[in-house]
Amino acid sequence: MRDHRARGAVGTAVALTLALAGAAAQAEVPFAFATTPGKLPKDVIPLLYDAHLVPDIAADTFRGRQRVEIEVLQPTRRIVLNAANLDIERAVLSGRGMPERVLTPILDKEQETLAFELGAPLAPGRYTLALNFSGQINREGRGLFQVGYKAGGASKKLIATTMEPSDARRMLPTWDEPAFRARFKLTVDVPGSFKAYSNTPVEKQEKLAGGLQRISFASTPKMPSYLVVLVAGEMERVAARQDGVEIGIVTTAGKLGSTAFPLQATKDLLRYYNNYFGVPYPLAKLDQIAIPGGFNGAMENWGGIVYNESTLLYDPKRSPEDVKKLTFEVNAHEVAHQWFGNLVTMAWWDNLWLNEGFASWMAAKATEHFHPEWRPYLDGIAEREGVLNLDARKTTHPIQTRIDNEEQAAGAFDAITYVKGQGFLRMLEAYVGEDHFRKGIRAYMAKHQYSNTTTADLWAAIEKASGKPVSKLAADWTTQPGYPLISVRQACEDGKRKVTLSQEQFRLDEPAPENRLWNVPLQVGTVNGKAWYTLLAGRDTTVVQGSCEGTLVVDPHSVGFFRIQYDRASFDALARDAARLPDPTRLKLLTDTWSLVTAGRMPLDAYMSLVAKYGNEPRLAVWTSILSNLGSLDNLARGEPEQALIRQFVLRFLAPRFAALGWEPKAGESAEDRQLRALLAASLARSGDERAIDEARRRFARFQADPDSISPEMLDFVVNTVGRYADGATYAALGKQAAAAATDEERNRFGGAMTLVRDPALAADALRMAISPEMPANLSSVIVAGVGREHPDQAWAFAVANRDTLLKSTDAVGRNRALASVVAGSSDARHADMMEQYVGQNFGPDALVEARRVGNGIRVRAAQKARLLPQVRAALQAAQQ
């Protein structure tokens, strides 16, 4: 799934002999099938699933039969596998010269298992388990699901799959845990007008009676069940070849004009990854399949990646640059999974980050390689802020966390797994060196291909390649929650700079009682000068520089997953030159200062005075960070007199930079400036600037008559602004645009704008839209949560009243978050209490874990509101001096 950013650190690292403190938790052992966690016994394993499916597209049901070649590893009286929402009509066991035995299925709906009691022990050896079954084609993105859409004004339907983490069992009876790798050979009967796609190429195609056809696919390599894919519908495909592999971009009809960019990107990525990993992509083809709804994001099925079309397709005439960036980054993430996750798979869901964190890190490298003009590394620093804030609360969890059941596995797909996992890898790669890191990754891939691993296997490979004790270093960061605050003090003694570095766990809510320590690799140097590594292996350490000249900086390239707090003199020295600092240093100074302010470790005027020095800032990512933080302050002040003061500051602060850009694009200006114009215009409108609001309304009026009258970069500014300030007529016009949208990108744009509306009566219309039968299932909870950002009480009442309808449209990953997300943006502790009480009374313990995380975030913001609003007036005055 998603997301990314990275680049090799610049600077000179000296070899260090590391006196590492003891790891905070026991390191993992290498992968062993017999000791891997999971519900299923390890005495029977699947070797090959030969499955035949017959979907009834109109009735949303399917029939299936499969023959599973199994191997019994040790005598057993029982065969246990997974099945969910399947009816088992017949089961027969055969093999080893024994007569066929008809078995009685025992389905456990709660455990999602299918068992067969055998009576006498079954001897070790190979057998065949034949099953006939039937099931449901779901509306929500779980297992085999259906997607209704429009093409040329006609209503159409396709079927697709999403199996991760544990929904393959909804389409096939399977050993549905990642360590049970097997080959899959699928056959499907579909209408003659359909095309079908799976992990492997079509092996055979034949016509059937009744206008049907039978499509058989070649056998897959050994792989976990969650990577099985089947998509069938009236699809089109454009193809090319790269390194002997056929690459296809698959869409519904009429969208091939949006496939050129993802096709070229996939070719580039396949070539880049083949070279980086040293193990070539092993399948005959790689299809990138875009479907119009059904689920959000993308799923990395081996050889047949499925995307919500808005995360793959790019229309150069109508899509803004940020859509181009998004599609490349998601593409890069999913293609990286063909190695990290597919070729080599985590043993169990507690190591999900071996899939997701690594795919995010790898995608960041690829994006930096192919599109340095986007400055993705700066975007990554800004994006990392969100997870740093999550990880600084008592409700966080380690990167590697215990998983006991399927519901917990679904909950593990979060920002800690993806973004903190990526951030730690970025820091580790910078410390051991890019060449050594890559050498370790190549050795890991070569040794473990077509198998499973734990983190111990990976650390062993990188440690051997680098000669550094990676396992001990990594244990601190992957098995402990949170991260350190690095305090920096300096003194000049006898012409030499003495730098004292100390650490403590950083928290936004309350002090941590555990007194955790980390082995922290730190670069210490001077601005625009050299930097050297030291290791903070205990509470504190001291570094001596040969001169006091230059401005001290720690972590100048912002590769560290930690906060830095300088002593006042060191901070002031950096702040004086803020506008001239290198991009990563300039951004990190801002982000750390804001976080220290929100934690009560610095006054608000320190941040506001620093921001005032960034008025001519050229970088989009830095502006995004500033406006995000000022927006957070604005939200804390909602309904309070301080909000007007904050908005006045924003308008004055943005005016000169926006005036320099102007409303119209200039010949030869960069894509970054075009995006910055839209970002600043949106912030002006959000802060109540009447000219910006009127400009958006005028442009929207023109757009309705001539869609080409607005540049792609300004579309979101226009649509979101008129949505926020909409009257009834404008709201109806947005609804009309959403209904007529030809792509998910367009529908999401106009529908998303409708959730921003300030008018409660119109917000009620948006909420009703969320549960309309015509609304794609994947958008229902998204719409309600979107309305909740502006109208939390109204959206919460609606979500509670329509709970069952919303949950029926929610996939496994989103189920425990659906209700909590409705009030997630609030800063009113009353909402936290209300939500946690309701979830505790109506859902299971795993949902309550998520509810408490959201509730904690609300209470953190409530405390920040009480702390920061009294400082606003003085802080704004200081910033204007």
C-alpha cells in the first residue's frame, strides 16, 4: 500500500567502535516455519491450489471447486485451514493408494476456520483435498467484491479481489496465513465480453454455452494466499516490455489516454529495482490494474497489482502535478512490494513493517532518483511529522508489535508501520552507508527468495555487509515505542567547541515512566560544512569540534527519527540565518520548534518569530509544513476570539509571497511554483480572504461552462473553496459535477469538496449521500469523517444512527477506525469521552484500542488549546516586530 521518501545522507561518516547499550527487548530469531505464530497447525501444508470459480455477476454470488495438493508433515487426525462466509458443499480426501474419503466440514465462523476430523491418524505424505463450495461477491473490498460504474452512460459491473490481510478465505478455502506459501492455478468462467486478469498470464481461453467463456491462468510461484488476485470486467489494456517482462496497464473503457505516464513509470521502476535488488523480477508479466472504486489505495498482488484508479492513472490534460506525484509514488511502492513482501514475505503480521516500511523506503529512493524536481525528500520530512506526533503519545505502539488475531493484523496497517518503519530505515541506511546497506539487501533477497523472514534475517544480512552491530541498534527502534528528544548544549573552550548531547523520551501527552533509551546515530557538524557521526549510546555524550567557527547543527540532513532541542544560544544562531539554511536543515528547525511548542517545552512566540523569517520561502514542502501548523493553531481557536487574530496574521504573512506569484502562471515558471500558487490561494481563502473566495467563485462559474478554463493546478483550490463557502445552488452544482464525473479522480475532487461545507443543512445532504446505494462502498466512511472535521457532533449523530450501514461498506483495515475517525479532528475532550464510551459498549477490545488512540489525540489537542491560546496575542505581536 502507501507511502515514502528518502535520499542518501550527505556528509562524511567516520568508522566507529560502538559501545552499544543493551537492547531494550530480546531480538527476534531467524525465520523457522514451525515456530512462526498463527492459528493454524503446522502439520499439514498446501503445495498447489487448482481452483475453478464460476461467478454469477448479476446475483453477486459464486460457486467454486478446487483440488489442493497437500503434504502431511507429521501424523495428524485433523486437517485445519481457513474459510469465511463460504458454504462447503463437498469435501473429499484422496492419495497414496487410499480410497477416496468423503469428509464432513466443521466451520467455525468466529475463528474463520474449516476443519476435518479424520478419525485415524493420517500418515506423512502427499494427498489431494477436493472441495466444492459457494460464496458471496461482496460490496465492500473484502475477498471477491463487485464494483458498479458508468461507462458511456451505461451501468457496468466488474469483479475484483483484495485479500490482505486475511480475506483470501472469503473466496477460496485456504491456509490463509503468510508462512503457508503455495502455488495457485486459477480458472474462471465469465461473460464473453469480459477480460480477466490474475497473477500469471492466460494459459487457455475457450468459449462456453450461454455467452460465457472459460479463462485459465498459468500456475504462480510459491506465494502466500493474500497475494492472489482476480479481476474480470469489460477492460482495456496497453502493454510494453521491459527486461523481458510484459508490463500492462489495465483500465475500464475509455481511459487509455491516462495510461502513458504509469506505463513509462512502471518500465523505469522495474529496471531500477532489478538493478538495485540484484534479483530480477521473476514473473512473466506485471499488470497494473486500475478499477473505478471498490477500495482505496492499492494492493500489491504478485504480477497483478490492483489500484483504485485515482492512484494509478494520470491525465496530462486535466490532472494537477500532485496527482502525477501521487501516482508515481504509489506505483513505486507497489512495484517495490514485488520484492519486499512477495518474493520475500514477512513470517507473520507482527513483522508487517518488513513489507510496508521497506516498500515505502524503497519507493522514496526511486522517486528521488527519477523525479528530483519534486524534492520528495523534503516532502518526506514534512510527512514524517504526522507519525512523530502519533509516536509521542502513550497510545503509540512499536514498529514491530504483537499480533494475535486477524482483527489486530488489519489494525497494523497504520502510520507507525509505514512511515516510522520507513523513517527508521532511512536513518539506518544513512548510518551504515548506502553501498553497505544495498549489499545487505541484495544478500537478503538472494538468500530468502520464495520464502519468509523475520527482522533477524534482515539485520543479519546488513550487519554482515556493513560490519556494524545493526541487530543491537535496530532492536531499540523496532521493539520500543516512541523516540528520543536530543538536547544539544555547546560551549567554546580553548578555541574548541564542546557539544553535549543527551536524550530522553519525547512525549506530547505526559512524561514516559519507562525511562527508555535508544542507540542514536547522530551527525554533528556546522551549517554548510562537514558533519561526523557519533553514537549516543547512553543518557548523554560529549563531542569536541576542533574549532568554534561556524553555526552548530545536529542531523543537518534530517535523517533522524527524533526531535532536537538546542540551547537558546544555539537555537538563536540557527534562527538568525533561517532563510539561508539548507533545505533539510531549514525545514527540520521549523518542525522541531513547532513540536516543542505544542509539548510546552518552548513558548509559542519562538515558533511564530521563526516563521516570520520564512516569508520568501521558495520550497513547497516548507510552506506546506508552515501552513499545516498555522492551520492546526486556527483549528484550536475555532469559535474563540484568538481565531480572528491568527487569520489576520496568516493573511498578512502570505500576501507578499502570493503577490510575487500572482493569480496567473508565468512563462517558464517551475511546477513547484504552480503548486505553491494553489496552496497559498487555498490558505488565503481558508482564512477568509474575500478576494480569494470571490476568485474561486468566478473561476468555478467559468469552469461549469468550459472545464478547460481552469489550469489543473488551480482546480482543487477552486473546488474546495466553493465547496466550503457553498450556498444551495453551488452545492447542487458540485453534486452534479460529482455525479457526471468520468473518473474516480474527478468524483473524489467534487465529492470531497462537498464534505467541507460550513452550512449544517448542506452538510446533512453530504451525510445522506454517504449511505446512498449509488455511493461506492469505499467512500462511505470517508465522507462521514470528512464532514466530521467541520461538524463533529452532527457527523457523529449520523454515524451512530447509521452504524450498521456504514460498517457493511467498510473493509477489514478500516472497520475498527470507522467510528473513531468521525471525531478524530476534534480538540474537545467531550468528543473523546463520548466516542470511547460508545465504542467500548458496542465493539470488541481491538476496536477500543483504536478508539483510545483517537481519544488520546483529541485530549492532547484540548491540552494544547488551553496552553497555546493564551499565548497567541503576544506571540503574534512578537512575530511582527
